[in-house]
Amino acid sequence: MKRIPNFVQILTTTAKKGDAEKIANVLLDKKLSACTQIVGPITSIYRWQGKKEKSKEWLCVIKTERNHYKKIERLLQKIHPYKLPEIIATPIINGSLEYLAWMRKPRIKKQEGQASKYQGLTLLPQDAKPHSASEY
């Protein structure tokens, strides 16, 4: 049975590029993410407090292990400038083992005589059912 690593991408948006960079740096410094890509500006069209809004925003795509989600959510709620920030996780259902191993590398120490550079990856069966949002 083919197995896949247990990783997610977490999305959040900010009004300023500097806020997005702060989020990326804090997560990296705390070793909660492997990488945060900052994309933008993007245009968001949404309804807020009964009014249709249109804003320029910066999208953060945070790559991490699923078990870091709750810590990241709490941290984003503390440091994010929005009153109600977007915090959405989507599972990474497949990816190259080399890239996924790199995603974990900053947070794991190589064991002496480690046989495989992929050792230590948290794996799920490919046919595993999706997790509910509360599990992230």
C-alpha cells in the first residue's frame, strides 16, 4: 500500500506585505513551518458586516506538518492584525518524498547511522479518509 506524509498548507491573508512577512518569520523562527510563500497583492471580494467589500491583500501559504496546526492557529490569532483572520488548512495529499522530507528537516535531528533520509516522516495510507476540520 502506498503511503503519503501527513502535511498541510495553511492559508491566511493580510492587508500589508510587512504583516505577511512578520507572520512568515515568526512561524519559521518558532520552527512551526518549513516555508511560507507570500503571494500578492491579490484581490479579495467578500461580504463583511453586511457590506460587499473589495480589498488588496497578501496571501500567505504556510507549509507545515498537520500536528502543528493548533499551535499555528493560536499564534495567528495572537499576532494577526485582522479581527477575524482567514485561517484555513488543506491537506497535502501527495508530494515528492524529497520535498516532504525537506519540510521536516528543520525540526528533526538526524540520528547516527540513519538508514533513510525519509526516516521519521509521519505517514498515512493513501486511501485514508480525510480528517475533519476539528482534527487539524
